[in-house]
Amino acid sequence: MLREKMQEPQFVAVLPHFGVHLTIGAVLRFPIGSITRASYVFLNLLIATLRLITRRIDRGAWRRACGIHSPLVLVIAGMPGIGTFAYLTSRPMRTNPLLLRVALDAALLKVPWRIYERTGLRWVIARPSAAAVEKLRSEHRSLRLTIPAPAIVVIMGVLAGGLFAADIAAQSINELRIIEPDTMGWRQIARMLDLGAEASFGTWFQVIALVLLSVILSTIGVARLRALRPFAWHWFGLAILALGFSIDEQVKIHDAGDGTAQWRDALGMSGALFYGWVLVGGLSIIIVAFAYRRFVFALPEATRRLFLLAAALYAGGEVGMEAVSGWYASKAGNESDFIYQTISSFEELAAMAGIVIAIAAVLHFAQVHVGEIGITLHDGVRTETTDGQQGDNVPAVDLQTPQSV
């Protein structure tokens, strides 16, 4: 698109003058260079005006000349340093935002430490234009968003660590009374940072991460089923488990029957079994481990290690640390002091670490044994297949089969 615009007569007319200024800037120094550049612009403007007076050009040609050798170009041409690029402010250049973006993009790429790219500013400046996006859609009929798998794991790991650090910091502030609990807004902030709270950033993180894990597991299951590989349905089973954990994390199903004091007294639950669902959770872990024993040992060694580490962290956090917090609550008779809250924070940290490592495990497996996992959203336009038949006019999700999801 830029090449097409650069072939327009008005644009081509500016280039020789721009070249003259570049030559003057390279040969002459300030103040001679600035005076020469300004004089060059003024002389061209004067010549165009004289040609209009003598009727050698019409008023339209004179306006075009004034757009090139404009008063703005004249003023900037006299400035040291930037005067060399004065013709970039001429009307043909100034009204070409694509050129300005390309030039600015090329200049900002020289900024050290890749600040331009890392801050996301390049996405704003060098983004494709609406016309380019429409052309891309018409040619390819699909758009893809590709995120490198390592970036997903790193981002989620940093978020998990940051949430844990924020929770510990908020608890320390409350314990040391650096900020009084009744300070306006602080109680709400502390609640949102509390990993053990039902409505918090930690809960939101685990819900989203578990849904992502479920989607990746389902996609691997589809790929393995299409390839007629063994244990394909086991991947779907893990996807259902991850989705169930996500739902439970949000709606707290395991807390619904957490018994009240009457249940604990009637069943004599205390110590590590103070929270009765720990027993159910432990039995569930044994059942799942027995059902998936062959699947786990059939996995590649690297994936198997990551899977086992993820399962140990998640189960240890959700069941093991919960048993510890139950034991402390039953002994201390307090479920809100600093020690109990700290145990709860480490419980959620272990669970989040397990989820992140599980995502790393499935992405590693997909990279090596499945290939690229991509989602392509089609626009639903009827297309002609290779056998001459018309395809269905429905949006589709294209699973393609190496390092990204």
C-alpha cells in the first residue's frame, strides 16, 4: 500500500526536494546549511508564484506547489538538525499517515533495550490499517492469534507469584496494623488480594487457568483420537476434571456440605479432618491415580515428570495444606488469625503452581507429539472445496497439527 501511494504524482514531486535537503544537510553545517535550505524552499515558492503571475501555470498547480514548499516547510528548513527533514511536513507527506507510521516505526526500532517493542507501542504505530486487514480477510478468509507456549507459562507463573506476594503483603499490613482495617477502601482491597477468599483475584486466576488447561487437554484428546492413538479418551477425562475443578473453584461445591459444627460433632471430625471434605478429596485422589496409572506411565518421561509434579502440588495444596489448616483451626479455634491466613495463602500458591506446571506439561506434550494447536475463526463465506463442491456457510474452528497455542 505504501508503494502504491509513493507512486502518486504529488508524492513523487516531493522526493527530489527532499533529496536536495538531505544533500545540503550532509555537505553544509549550521548556520550555512540552515540558510541554504530555507533559501531553497523560498526560491521554489517564489518561482511558482512568478509562474502563476505570468500565467505559465494555473491556480491549481500553484496550490500544489504551495503545498510542497509551504511556509511550515520554510520555517522548519531553517532549524538546525531537523531542518534536513523539513519536506516531511509538506502536504503530500503530511497527509500520508502510512508513510509517517513507517518512518516513525523504523526510527523507534533503534531505541535501545527493545523498549519500543516491549512497551507495546509498536502495536499502536505499526498496526495494519483497516484496508490491509480487510484485504487480508478477503484473501485468506481467516485470522489467527498465535502466542508462544513459553510466553503463556511465564506470564501465568509471574501472575501466580505476584498474587501470592500481594496476599502476603496485605496480611502483613493487617497484622502490623500499618493501615487500619476501617480505612476507607482498604477492607475491600484486602479482600480482593486474599487468595483464600471466594471473590478475589486468586480465585479468578485459577478459574481462567483451569479453563485454559481444560481446552488444551480437550484439543490434545481430539488430535489423539483422530490419529487413533491409545489413551485418547483419558485426555478427555482430564479435561473434564480440569473443567470441574474450575467450576468448583468459582461456586465452592466442596464447601457446600462442609458441615457446620453439628456434622463435625456427629462424626467426631477434628484435627486434619476438621474440614470433612478432605477425606473425600483424599479418596478421590486415590481413585483417579489408580484409574490413570497406565496412562501416566505411557507418557514420555519429561511430560510424566511435569504431570506428577503438577498433581503433587495441586493435590498437596487443595487437600494436604487444607488438612494442615483444618488441624490448626481445630487446635487454635481461630480461622482468621495471621498464621491460619498464611497457611491458606501457601495452600492456594501450591494449587496455582500445580495448574501452571500442568499447562506447561500439556503444552510441551503438544509441541513434541501433536504439533501446533491453533484456533482459526473463519468468516463463514461459502468456499469451493478441491472436489468442486460447495462448503457449508458456517463458522468453523480449525485445529491444525510447533510451539504455540
